[in-house]
Amino acid sequence: MPNSQHETVLADSATPEQEITVLLEAAKLIGKSRDPDAAIYRILGLLSQLLGLNRGRVLLPDPEFGQVRIRHAYGLTEAERARGAYSLGEGVTGRVLKTGQIALIQDIDNEPEYLARAVDRATLPQETVAYIAVPILQDEAAIGVLAVHRLRRRSRQFKDDLNVLRVIAAMIGQILHIHRLIAESTAELVSENRYLKRALDTQGAKYGLLGDSSALQHVLKQVHRIADTQATVLITGDSGTGKEKVARMIHQISQRNDRPFISINCAAIPPDLLESELFGHEKGSFTGASAAKAGKILMADHGTLFLDEIGDMPQALQSKILRVLQERVVQPVGGTREIPVDLRVIAATHKNLQLAVSHGQFRLDLFYRLNVIPLYMPSLRDRAGDVRLLTRHFLDQFNHRHGWNVVLQEGVLERLEAFDWPGNIRQLENVLERSVLLCTTGQIDIELIDGILHDESRVSAPVKQPREFRPHAGGSAPIWNGHDSSIRPYQRVASSESESLLEAVRRCGGNKTRAALSLGLTPRQLRYRLQKLGLDTEA
């Protein structure tokens, strides 16, 4: 700690150049707000070494004890720092924090409010000592106090010291503000990482099935129960819900996981080629068959065969697949011998096979062979809370992929949760990647996401699909699983909508689902608008 003689020399020799040096160095230190302890210590040191403003300290509120305490200091011992604690309004320091007014004590020995609590009077020079305390302000409110000692007899004017200290207090306030923003941002990232980690620790996450909604967890529990059986599985659900991921999960946790998982999309291959792809062919069996080829079924021997979009399989092939399921044999195109196969079949479709059966488009006996264990993949709109989790996951994934650090503006998650997602997880993933790539400010804002969602909602939805028979959480009543192409495109919430929304709810006797349809909205869109506008429709 500098002695009093050294302090006096510095005080009398302080020049405008030294004052400017202190301010310039302090300004540079604002950029080092990641380490506020070091930055503030250096600033307080400059005040002492160049301007004779000694034993500088920064006091900040301690909410736990309801006091203001010394958090940063230069020239004080640990014991002195520990003693520097004051109640709001107590002593000179407590009064400055309470009132936000500067305190200039020209002689601490003649000021009753000066408590000499932190620094014992005997430690100070045996001459007249002054004490200056200025508030650290943010938004015109005092958030802390900057205080120093100085010798009264120095030639430098008090007003010069006050001017410097006010500027330094503002700089320290910026350092503290920036550090708090960084800490809050870091805490939010840590929280989100923990949130994602918990999600990734769930039973389906490592297979690409993210979500902690009860609807998804119900499916995953079923998967674990049936994975080690040999029963055929039929997975239904809208496009983009993750049916193939479920099929792969079943295979990977089954006893067949060290054998092939062979996937074929029945809707993606022309009907005249699909038979050869599935069953294989012998050399010369048709034009261009210059060599024998094993089909997907034989390639899946001892493993799992996944028949995606089986609802689009031509009827001529349905009977042949039925024979594979019944007899466990395969006969290549153009061949005469039957080859035994040991495989598990998992099929998937977004179509209503029951209605296809009634229309003569799908074989009833094949449907029953496939539907031994039915699994229904819930739509994203039915997975409460999962949009938020999946958004964070995809945002993190695309930031890593493109080497960026894009974040979401407040309110964007709510916009995404309000959207109906007819394309489900695949659509959400595409929207997030597009948002990251189109973002020019490092922050995906509401204007950008509104524009993208509006464009997405203009894509024509298919005409109402037939009823998809799937169980309620507590029963087996059939419920609608189609989309209504009359739903209007995504639009921003406007206060002018309030009256029309309330009138629609009243007109429908409080039935929000019916009210939503009358307005060309989904029930989710209506609930979101009522919530954003603060409308109490229960009153």
C-alpha cells in the first residue's frame, strides 16, 4: 500500500496529461469486461498512482445480506475489505447509494457520518484527509458506489477530482453492465445445454428421436417392449414425424442389431422396377438383366426389412409380400427356386390403410399380417413442448454445421410453437436451417421468422385425408388426423383481431375448436392469438 508521503508527492504533481492517461487507459479496460476484477483493480490503481486518489473501492449491493459491500479495491487489506459493509443509508457510503448523490467530505475527522469502518483512522496519514464517494449509475439509478481518499492540502482542485471520478464511475458501470450481460447469456446457454443434454439422455434421443412429450414417450415405451420380439410392426403417422427413425430404433435395440437394416421406399420406385428391387432377379429374366441380382428381401436375411410407404405398393406385389410374410421364402423374378429368409418386417405409411382396404386398394389379409403391432407416430402439433426442444437442437446443429453463432430473438420460440407444422419435424428442421442461412444480424428475429412461416403456410396442404384411426390417450375412439386446406396462411397477431376472435368464441358457445375453424384458423393458432392478446374467454 502506498505510504502517505508518496501519496502527497503524486497528489501535488498530478497534471492534465496524467488525467487524460487515466481516462484513456480506463476506456481501454472497458473491453476487458470478461474479467471485471482485473479491469476495475487496474483502474483504481491508476487513480492512486497518477492522481493521488487513494484506497479506491467499489461497493455493490449484496442482496443476501441486504447491505452494500466492498467488491473491488486497491490499497486495502483483506481485513479492511471485509469490514466495508453498510446498510442502505448508513454512513456516507450508504447514503450515496440510497440517494444517488455525490458525497464530498473535506475532513473526515469533522464528519459524524463518516464511520471509518473499513480503514482505521490510525492507518491514514496524520493530517487532514478527505473522502469522496460518487454513485455508479445505470438508467439514472445507483447500482454501486466508487469511493476514494485524498489529502486535503494538495493543490489540485476538488472539482477536478469529482469530474474524473464521475467519468470513471460511468466506465466502471459499463464494465459491470457488460459483465452482467455476458453472465446472463452464459447462464442461459448453460441452461439450454443442460436442457438439451437431458433430452439427449432420454431413451430415444441417441436414435434421433428427440422429445420429452408424453405422446412421444408413449411410443418409445412401446418400442422398448416389442423390440426383441419377432412380430411385424406397422408404423403410421403423418409425413415427417420420424417413422423411419422409429424403425431403425427397433432394429438397433433388437437382437438383430448386428445384422442388416434394409430400407426401401415403395413410393419412390416405379412399379415395374419395384418387384426386381424387392425380390431380385435371375440373369436374362428381362431385357437388361445381364446378371443375377439379389433383392432387398434377401439382403435383409437375418436382419430387418423396412417397407416405407407400403400404402403405395402396387396391388400386384401385395400378394407376393404377403407370401413372404406367411412362408418366409422369396422367389427372384425369372427364377424357379424359393429361397428361405429369416427377417423381421417393419412397414410404414402416412395413408389410412383401413380406408384403402375398404376401397379395394389394399389387401385385407396383408393389412392384418402387417398390423400385428401398430405404432402411431404423433404429429408435432400433438407433442406439447417438443417444438421448443427441437428448435434448440436444430439451431445448435446448424450453427456447428455452418460455423456461425446465430441466436433466437425473444418471442421467436412462441411463434414457432404457435405454428401448426403440417410437415412436422422435417418441416421444422427446414425452417430452422433456412432461418440460420438467411439471418444477417446474428439473431433470428420475429420479422424473419414471420416471413418464413407465412411462406410455409401458403404451400397447399393436401385435401382432407381420410380419418386416421388412432387411440385417444384414454380410449379408442377414432379422431381426425387430416389437414384442412382451408386454413389461412400464417399471419401476425394484430390487436384489431380482438373483437372478431371473442365474437367467434361467443358465437360457438365457447367451443374454441369450432370457433377456430369458423375463422380459418387451427385451434392452436386461435389459442395463441387469445393468449398474446390477453383475452379471457372463460369469463
